[in-house]
Amino acid sequence: MPESQIELIAHLARRAGFGATREELEEYGKIGYEGTVDKLLETSSPQWMSEYLIRRYHPDESSMLAGLSGLEAWLYRMITTDAPLLEKMTLFWHGIFATGYPKVLNAKPLSDQIRMFKKYAMGDFRDLLVEMARDPAMIIWLDNQQNHKDSINENFGRELLELFSMGVGNYTEDDVKECARAFTGWTIGNCEYMELRSARDSDWPYGRISWHYEFDAQDHDDGEKEFLGRKGNFNGEDIVEIICEQEATARFIARHIYHFFVADEPPVPQWPYQPPRDPEAINQIVQAYFDSNYDIKSVMKFVFNSDFFKSEDCWYEKVKSPAELVTGVMRLTESVDRPQYEHSSRQLRMQYMGQTLSNPPSVEGWDGGTTWIDTGALVERMNFASEELGKLETPGSKELFSKIAFEGNGEVEADRIIDICLKHLGTINVKDDTRSKLVDYASENGVIRVIDQEIDDVGKEKIAGVVKLIASTPEFQRA
Amino acid sequence: MKTVKTIGINSNQPVGRGFNFPYDIAIKEDLGKSRTIYLLNRSNSATRMGTRIQYFTYEEDWIGEFGNPLEDDEAKFTRPVTLAFDNSDQLHVTDEATDEIKIFNSEGKFQRSIKLDSDSQGNGDRFGPAGIAIDSGDFIYVSSRYLNLIQKLTPEGRVVKEWGGTGGGPGEFSMPWGMDVDSQGDLYVADWRNDRIQKFDSEGIFLKTYGESGRGVGQFHRPSSVAVDANLNVAVADWGNERVQILDNAGSVINVLEGEATLSKWSHEWLDVNLDEREARNRADLKVLDLPDHLKNAYHEASQTEHKFWGPVSVKFDSENQLYVTEHSRHRIQVFEPAS
């Protein structure tokens, strides 16, 4: 397969996953670009590090006491999964339906919400919205347990329209109220007790009890409602059906997909005032949404096979989120084959880079794009990637050394070292001036010599230095 | 078996009474007088702030604690796993992160440690001590989660026997965990990833296997602990199935326990000073189970209720054949006694 095709598949792997090793890319190359798209979309039986194995080493990560510790289990899953697109889609929906620990104060319902996203991430968008409305963490996050037949609380209804489906400016205040009425009675079981415990951040007596959805028919307003110009005795499912029929919904979700998978858009609050970066691409995604009857998997297949996605104009046009960066780096090291004592710190490093999953800065989620980069976060990102990829004893590093040793006995040219390292780190195309600086660095630090198909420790340190430098390049920090 | 009582309360504080992901217990008995329970708090992965051993009476009278990471270097734990007393009331604690057995007296004073050989098989992997059992002659048996073997040690820590290897055949292991020695000196090992219990004599000769993979009665999913009573009945912490199964020594299932927790003394004390919470709790139905499809299994059901086992990680018998089940995710001990 021509190198240009491998490079295109590497672009796909960065966007539909967390990047890929050279070996994985060459395997993908055997089935071609479209075959790789299909393979990534096939997520019916994903495999990742056993949850029982994680639970044995970190019992807290599957429980509810330690606030966000369930996220460490999610990080294990992202690092070890063989279905990376499923994890990316879960991150995508988590960013839109952003739900945070500081108000929910119960970690298991947040983990359960992530499980729900995984189940519905690539199905019918209607199903996802209904399950999201029934999700116990979401109910508490947006106060729907306080949305009663005789006194509505519009918080969930408003965000469903504003942030989760249509976007501001596409509905009226009356629509918000009618929407809220339709979701009255959508609450959690044992609401009074659970709310009391949650409000106090109470662990007693035997740890937190998880939550489940409950429909309280007595508290549901089943009267006639007028919503987006339609009249009827609508319930929540009817409202979702009407929402999904709207072109505004299709445009809003299409722009989110473009923003997350194709190229960075401005933050969502600016969308009503700034046109999309590529309006024609948005039109095409909208069409795919309606043509597929709101099937997200079909929409993603269309996007990944589109010319606008494959265009080199959008390569490296996305700044990796901290979750993507940490996951991608750890996958390249190939060192996480079992639960590890050091794992907790990786989640913390992600936090220092500006992202704590299940703890978004607001109900609007993370802005993404260049907002991930400030001076502190950039240093943390470069340090993390360099430290992990520069370790000499990881399987990933050993594989790199053996590739260089395979060049044969004698000196290995600096130019060739850079070539091998860039391919090893996921087939990265760096700009000419970046490449020339990398070559200069490799040259200035002395020759690397292969003797009896081995590289000595000094040579390995030099190679690790090159890898650390590549990990700091804009191209590595972007997707 | 029938339920007797529930012991403990949850606390995420680094000191004081209250459990934080308890992983195992050991019982010190002054026959006919008292029972003191030593409970190992595994605590949370990120901070380890609550990692320590607490000890208290069977009646829930608090005595003290030791091994806190805030204490001196010798005594503190990193990833402690299991506990066992020797015949001189010396408490042995395995730590899978530091590859050692730490030994304390019954007042919690650190005595010494036994460092385990991390590379006895020459493959470069660590030992990862998990389960521990001590026989009537004070020989120590320790299971290795990474090397998939059992070592028999003298009280001083010299290896006198080693057996096992990675695999699913008789005498092989996949990440073994808890162990117990019966009154006849035979060793029982929770062969965790092989979903079975294996029985050996004191020289490591394979005798028998109990159970197989599955969710049915007599089947196990990731058993974490095993205990043998005076009648040679075998209790298995069927951890992945969120239950405990009791077998006779031939392997027939006598009892399947799913948990029947009641409020402990410490829990009652807490609710006595939080009356609104007690009242709201009384109005709640903590046994309700109508979960969406993606949450329909034993693990999620256990998370939604309070009476059922959630993370039944350890089983231990006392001299009266009372069974103690420690649950890491419910931070308590449920005690059962044989049905009359």
C-alpha cells in the first residue's frame, strides 16, 4: 500500500480513535481506507481490560465512595480497548450531555451514565435522547426530580432544547415550558432519601446507594401541550420525536460532529453568531442524518468517508483533548497490560492539563480547540507525553529500538532515525522546518551505532531524546 | 446459615472508626471470653489516606488502628491484600505493591517484614503476594498473583516449598488470591481467574478442585477468598457473582448466601443523631429492583440495594463456625451462623 494511503488511515485513526501504532496502521492498510472505516464502526463486541481485574486492584474504581475514581476505570478502558471509536463516541456525547460530580455527588450513577452512552452512542439518536432523559445522574444534574405536575422546573426542558438538541434561537419560552411539562414525573427511585443523602454528600451507613430511573405517573402532567407548533398530550418520548424531526437539531448535531471529529469550531455559545467553518460539510451531514433516519452510526460512516474529512486541509487541525492525549500516549507505550499503582496519577495529570471527565466546567461541557492550550497546560502536555514515551523499558520503546537495530550494523543516519521514530509514533507528518530541527537534534547528539543488532544504552537514551522532542511538536499535540 | 448481625460503618476519614474499602479480616479469640476483629482497609487508589488496619471487639467497641501511610515508614502499607494470625498472635499482612509480608503484634506494633523473591521464576515479573494462610506449625503459605504460584515459608521467611505455574490444569493457577488451611493441614486456594478452588496437602500435592466458571449454583465467577470450618465445610467468596457459597468437603453446595445486612451498632448510633435521614430511610424501599437493560446483573443490582452483598471479598470462620463476610463496596462485615 502506498505511504500516502497509510498516512490517510493514520489521520482516520487519530480522529476515530486515539491514534495507532505503525503495526496497527499496516494491518489497517491491508483492508484499505473504507475497510478500516467499517472495522472501526464495528463495535458490537468490544474487548478491553477486564473490569474484574481493575476492580481487584482498585476496588474503589467500581464503587461510589471515591468521587471521580470511576474515571480511572474509564481511562483503563480507553487505553486498552480494541474498539477505540466507541470510546471516542462516548467522549463525544459526554462532552455534549456534560454531567458533573460536584452536583451529582454520587460516582456510580456517573459511571452508569458513561455505560449508557456506550450502549446508545452509535444507534438511533431518538433512543439516546430518551435514555439521556431517563438517566439518574442527568435527572439530578438538571433538577428534573423537582419537575412536578403542579409546579414545573424547566431546567432539564430548557437544556434539552438549548444544549442537547436544537441550539439557542430555535424555540420559544413557551416551548421550554411545554417541554418541561412533558417530562414531569421522570424521576429517580427513593427520591426523597437519595436527594437528602446526596445533598449532604453523605456516605452513611454502608456507602452510597446507586440510583435508578422511576416514572411517577401520579406526578406526570398528561394534559394537552403545544410544542414547536404541534398539539397533543405529549409525554417525554413524543417531545424527543418532535425534536429529532427538526432541521435545527440536525444542524446542531452536525456541527458538534464536525467540531469533534473534523476540525475545531468556535465554542458553542458563539455558534448563533459565527457561521460554520465549512457550511457545505454541515449541509452534507444534515442530509446524512435525515437519510439514515437519525442513525448515528450511518452519519459517522458518511463523515469518515467524505472528501471534507479526508482532505489534508483538516489534518492536524484539531488540538487533542487531555483525555485523547493521555490515552493516545499510553496506547503507544503498550505498557498498560494490567492495573498499575501509577495509574491514578495519569488521571490527575489529565486534570492538570485542564480536563477532568465527569467534572465539566459547566453544563455546556468543554469548549475544546485552542482553549486546551495555555502556558501551564502546554507544559504539562509536553512533559507527560515526553516522560511516558521516553521511558526505555516500555514495550513500545523496545519495539522502536528493535526497528532501528533492524537497519543493520553500523551507524544509523540521523535522517533515518527521525523517519523511523515518526512512523513509530503513529505516522506523523511534521512540517519541513520541524523535521529539519529534529534531524539537527539527532545529529548534534552524536551517532547511534548498531552492533550485533543491538543498540547500547547511550544510543537508546539518544533515541528516547528524539522521541521526547517529537512528543512536544505541534503535530503530535494535535490530531 | 442464618444471619446474626452486621458490623461496621463506612467512613472516608483517614483516622478513627469506620471502614474504607475493607479487604480482609483476621479474628483473635480469647476462647470463651472475647473476639477481637482486625480489619484491613484497602482504601482509595489515588490517596491511600484511609489505608490501615483497625481493630475492635465483636460487640463493636473500638480499640485502635495501625499501618496508616501517615505513620512511620516501616509500618505503613501500600496495597495490602490479606491478613492471618500465626499461633503466637502475630498478625501477618501481605502487600502486593511492595512484595512483602509485614508482621505486627496484636497491639499493632510493627515487628518485622519478610521480603518475597520477585523473580523466583526468572521471568522478571514481580511476586505480587495476595493470599496468606498459616498452619498449626506456623508455616506460612502465600499466593503470588503475578507468578501464579504458592510458596510455603518457615516463620522466618525461608522458602521450603514452591508449586504452581500459569495455566488452568490441576496445580496450575491464574492470579490466585485468598487461602485457608483446614484442621487437617490441607490448603485451599481461591484460583481467581480460573474460577475454582483448588485443594492441596501441606507438601503441595494436588488433591481436588471445587467449582467451575459460571453463574449457576456450584459455579464461581472470580472467587476471591475461601475458608474452611471445623466440619470441613468450605465457604467461597464468589466475588464476581456477588454471593457466598457454602460447600461440603465433597463439593456439594449446602448454601448460597446473597446477603441480609441489618443496621450495625455504629450505624444505629449515627442515625440516632441524624433523625431526618433515619425517617427518610424508613420511607424508602431499598430492595426495589427495576433496572434498565444495561444495568441488569448482580454487580449493578447490589449497587442499588443495601441488604445484598456488594463486593464480598473475604470469608472467615471463627471457632464457633460463625461465618464473617467482608464486603469492600459496602464497607461492612455480615456475620452468619450455622442453621440449627
